[in-house]
Amino acid sequence: MLSLRRYEVICLALDLAAHLIMFGAIGPALVQAAALLYAVFVAPGLLLIGLLPDDRLTAVERLLLGPAIGVALLPLVLLLLSYLPGPLTLAPILLAFDGIALAAALLVRRNGLDRSGEAHLSLWTRRALLALLSVLALTAYFRLTNLHYAELQGDEAKVVLYAVSVIQGNEEALFLHRRGPADVLTSALMAVLNAPRTEVVFRLPFALISILVVGLLFLLAREIRNLSTAWLAGLLLAGEGLFIAFSRIVQYQAFIHLSAVGALYALWRLSQKVRTRRGAVSDGLLSGYLWPAALFFVAGLLAHYEAIIILPAAAYLLWRMTRDGLPPARLLRAMAGPAVFTVMAFIAFYAPFLLNPRFQSTAARYGKKVMGDFRTLFDHLPLFIERSGFYNFRPSVWAILIVLALYPLLVYPQQGRMRAVSLVGSGAFLAALAGAALSLTLFPPFRGPATALFLLTATFAPAIPVGERMLWLWFGSGFFLSVFLIRDPNLHFYIFLAPMLLLTAITLDRAWTRFIRLSGNRIQALSMGAAAVLLALFLPRFVYAQFLFVDHVPEIQRTWSAQQALPRWLRGSNPAGHPIFGFPHQSGWKTVGVLYDTGILQGSYRTNVRDWVSAWYTRSAEYCEEASDWVILESVERPQERAELLADIGDHYVKRGEIYVGDRLGIELYGRNHGDPGPPVRYQAEAFSADFDARLANSDLHPAVEELSPPLEALAYRFGDKLELTGYDLYQTEVRPGQALSLLLRWEALASSSQDIALFAQVIGPEDRKLGQRDRDPACSHGPVREWAPGDVTVGHLRIPLDPAAPPGAYPLIIGLYDRQSGARLPIYAADGAYVGDALTLTEIRVVAP
């Protein structure tokens, strides 16, 4: 029996240190976040990889594949933990992943499988290591530099709010998400830390996963072709704008990339073992690679449905194994366990997801807006080029597509029947690209068939090597689906970028090899020419990425005018109408949060940005679509909504404040016009950011997601004949003077109403003195009652500020409804029809001394 090797001892020692950092709250939030990520996926992954009986797996490959396997475990383990009763906390999470790490170490020791000491570097020359490290360094630079700067953007804030709802014990948030829960669960993991929930803490795991993905793609390209191809592919991936954008935000795309490359890399390595040994591989080796492949696939399914895009490529590799000598029956037996695991993991989330009543809206959205009927060919090739050129240096996008089109010609350089077929396939795709470039109105119906012809030629030509055919299946499935079959692909073009860039690198390497054969004594001139071409292809992409994603003064791509800061040759297209993800942006929302916390802002608000963003930074302050106390306008985001809001408020509001980020106006604060206009107060965002992170980033959100209110205390009180109060929740019944009560009320419309009905909520003190009062619509964020339809169920959220001079004691909290026009209160009846009065006592609150 082998003892634990130094490799495993170091892993466990670092894991212990990570626990000390977390529980001792040692260091800044970023250090604690890194410690948590080491404990939950790096350490378990590095130990699990020791169970893989592959003597040829080098230390470099273990250091990349091990943590990747650890990441693949995250969504499933966190999903199962979220199903446990009660809030999701740090202790059970660490207990689960520590158990996995220790079990892996003990299994390695018991079974004698540890080959970490044999995982040498002999297959990695200094040149190969330098190539990999240069790619990883460049990748990390574009994904980690200034990751802290940008505020949470629309979809990011939604994911984070859902995550907070999950750790509060409301796993219903997972089913509201319209896709797999991987990004929500990963954000919930970061939220349980006893450290400020800053933007960089939430984004860190997604950035690190993206770096791992590029490393694995480097390994895959090296094994399929050679080191030069791997290095070229790595450089293309490191500077790819869409990759960078999605790696810098809290979104699921990193899991899709990891799922695809991880599963295919595992199957590729297994297929090579089968080929070289003519099918004579051990059961342990079969299981050792099929189980990680299944785990990677499950991680993708728990991120988004589009993870299935790798199935044609995966099926091809499995089929090749049977052609290379592995008996099909034996392969099926080995696949049985991983297949059952995949199905069970799929059911664990998607069964309750499909049965959830909210799935109907998800199905409607995907059925009508996103998916086509798969009988109609759309034409999104110009859209792909335009949007890819928005995130990348545009000429490089064209260069990549043209290089890709030449692939069949390089496979069949000699005259013959396949050379003619290659010419037809490449010519068809080049013609499709030309039509897209020239906006030829007569050509779109032919672009789909022309592209299909090219993909068939490139994929199924006889001389194409197995690894490259696998890449074409991966690329072709995603490319044709998103460009020609889906009605609204948005930015889902990202699903085929990894194989596209790998194939581009392979094509460049094939071209270089061909030129060398033809060059004779002109090798020096050709080398200089190749270097010039590569410099022209890569350098502008890196410079463009630097300006767009790393630098933030000015915020390029947020405003068309800001592009004038770029050199003329780098300027892209007008950002109007483009989906914007990952670009640095800061407006000063943390300042708004501090102003609410300190009482400078009170009451409800309305804004032109996504309410998820405002809910996070205002800590779930009241949002009201009509007659709000404040109107908060971002100066850059959603200009059309901003203009509409300004027109709507007219002279009923005046500008009370301005928030500046540096010397740039970020947010304008409009308050009610009481006839006392004065100059707006100027706030500098930099002066409030640290205060928000230190005091408010971890403060409670009630509710985190208004659609997912916590379990309410059931009630049955009818107000007139139009509305019924069916439940309520009071976040805290013990408050200090000057604090605000957070109250949720659930209403059901019994009939349509033409009345302008308002709600009052009051805390009644000694001698009927009002210690707190709030008047507004019953469910302000859902519009006025006159717009509700019979049967509508809505949850309204309001905050009731208490008088700073309120004396300690116990006081009733009462509510009621009244007609704004007449002032008459609606009568209240109990479930048995008994008349209650015109005010209902909900509960008693206690004011305690500060």
C-alpha cells in the first residue's frame, strides 16, 4: 500500500491553510475568495485526478485537468446542498467538498493508484512550457486586470440576487432562472463567505474557469496537431473579445466552454489510448476517462441547454473507438454507469424545473422569441460578423473566416476529384462571406446552403484526421444552429468560437507547412512574411481588447463618442443596438446605496436601468412604477428609457443630486418638486465606494427577489369587493428608532376596479401618535390596482420609516386601503364575512433603544 505522496500532502496542507483564511477572515475579500475556490474545486480536483490510471498524464496536464474536474463538480454538489432544508451556509459546503477531497486521497492510497510522483515533465520541453505559460499569462491579464472596476450589470445583478435568495433558503430562485443553475449556485457559493460581497468576489470564479478553459484548449490543440498550433490557438483564444467579455462577468458561459472542452478532451485522450493499443485498454482506463467526460457534460447541462452542442463530436469519438478495435459491447458496458449518472443528474434539476409553474413563461420565450421551427433557414451570418466585430478588431474577424474557408484546399493540395470538391466547398463559403460583406440582397437565401456545403466538405472529406474531424463536428453543429436555425441568437455565437479558433490555428499551421515544402531556399523570407502576418493578425486584437476591456478611461463601447479616443484604425461600429456584456462601466450606484442607508434618500424610486441592478445597490429599496418619491437616471445606460422617463416626470420632479465618476456624470437624482428648487448636490462616487463595500455589501436583502417572497403568514381578509389580502411577511419585528420596517403584502384581485386605490401602513404609538407611516399603491412595482385583472396575485414590498424620536415600547402595525379621490377607506371583512373595520392590525412591533 502506497503512502500519500508529497503532491497530495501539499494539496491537503494548502487546503487546511485555505480553511484558516476563510474562518479566520484573514486578508481582503479577494484573498478569502481565492481560498474558498481552492478548497472547493482546486484541492478536490487535484486529488481526484490521482484516481485516473494514466501513466502518461504529465504534471502540467494534471494541474490543468484536475482543477477543471473540480469545477465540473461544483454545480451538481451545490445543487444537492441547496435542496437541503434551511439556508445554504459555508459549513456544509466545505464539509461536502472536504469529504470529496479526503475520499479521493484515501482511495488513491488504498488502491495504489497514485501516480503523481510519476507525472513528470519529460514530454514538456522548455519551449512547450514557455508557450503554455505565455498563453496563460496573456489570458489571465485580459480576464483579471481591473476586474473589480465595473459595477454589476443587468444579467449579473439578476444572477447575484437569485444567489442571495438561494442562500436565504429559497431554492425556487433556481427555477425562475430560465436555464441551468450553475451561475446562480456559483454566485451563492461566493455569497456565503464572511467577506464583503464585492463585484470582484462574484466574478473571480468565472474568470478563473475561463483561464482553465484556454489551458485545456491548448492541451487539446497540441495533441491533435502540434505545439505551434496550440500556441496559435492559445493566442487567438486569449484575445477573443467574446471570450473575454463573458469571463469578466457573472454568467454561465464559462461553464459551457469548460463542459465542451473538458468532455471532448477526456474522450480524445481515451480514443488515442484505444487507437495506439488497438482496443486493448483496461476497464480502469475506460472508466477513468468516461466518468470525467460525463461529469463535464453534466456541468454544462446544469449551465444551459446548449451544452448538448458537443454531442455529434462526442458520438464521433466514441464511434471511432469501436473502429479502432474496442468491442462495442464493452464500450457500452463501460458507458452504462456514466450514462445513468448523467441522466440522474439531469433529472435532479430539470424534473422540478419542468414541473414548476414558471416553466410556462420560459417555454413561451424560447418557443416564440428564440427558437425557430427548424424548417426555415434564417441568415445571421452578417449579424455574427457585425457582433463579433463589435467585440473584436473587425478585420481580424474577416481574416479568421477567410483562413477557415481555405482549410479544405490545404487538405487536398493536389489535383484530383477531392481537390475539385474542396474548391467547390471553399468557394461556396467565400461567396457567402462576400455576400455578407457586400450586403447583397439577393444572396441571403443561398448563404445557408452554401455554408452547409462548405461544412460538409470540411467535415466528411476522407483525408481529414480524426481530431480535426471532431473539431469540425463541434464547430459545424454550433455554427449552423446559431447562424441559420435559431430565430434570435443574440450572442450565443460564442458556442462555436472555441473550435473555430482551433481550426483557424490548424489551417494556419497547415498553410505554413505547405509553404515550407514549396519554399526551397526561401525559408528566411517566408519566416519573416509569416511573422508579419501573425503580428498583423494578433497585435491589433490585443490592443483592441486592452482598450475595450482593461482600460476604463474612457469607457469604450459604452458611448459612441468615447470611441473617438481610439486610434482611427481601431474604431469599431456604433454600439447602439448591440448586446453589451463585459465592458467596464461604473455609474455610481454604490453612492445611491449609501444615500439610502444614511437617509438622504427615502421612499420609493424609479429608474431607467434594469431593476435588478438598482435592487442590489439600494439593498432592495422600494421600486415603484408610478408616483415614486425619486427618479434615478443613469446618464449612459438605456438612453431611450431615460428620455421617456424625463418626458414622463415633466416638471413634477426637479434634479436634487448628481453623482460623478471622476469627471463624468454617472447618475442624476430627481426628487419631487415642492417648489423649493435649489442647485443639485454633487456626490463623488469614489468617496462612497469603500463605505458601501465595508458596511452594505453584506447587509440583508428583503426580499432578494420580489417575485420570490419568503414564506408568508397566511391571511384571508377581503378589502371591499375588489381585493383580498392573502399573506404578509415582516422582516423584523424589533427595530431601533430611525430604522425602516420591511413589509411584504400578498394581494389577489377579486374583480376589476376603476378606483384609484392606495395603501396606508402605520405604526401607532402612545396617544395614537404615528411613529411610522407609508402611503402608496398596494403593490407599487406591479402598477396601480386599476390595471390588475381578476385572479392576479401580486406581492407588494414597502418600507415604513420609524420616527427617530420613537420611544421604546411595543406598538401595533396597521394597514388599510382607501380611495385616493374620495379619501374613503375600504371596509375589511374576515374569512367568515365578519366586519373587521377600516384598518387591520397585522402584528406588533417592538422599538428598542439605540
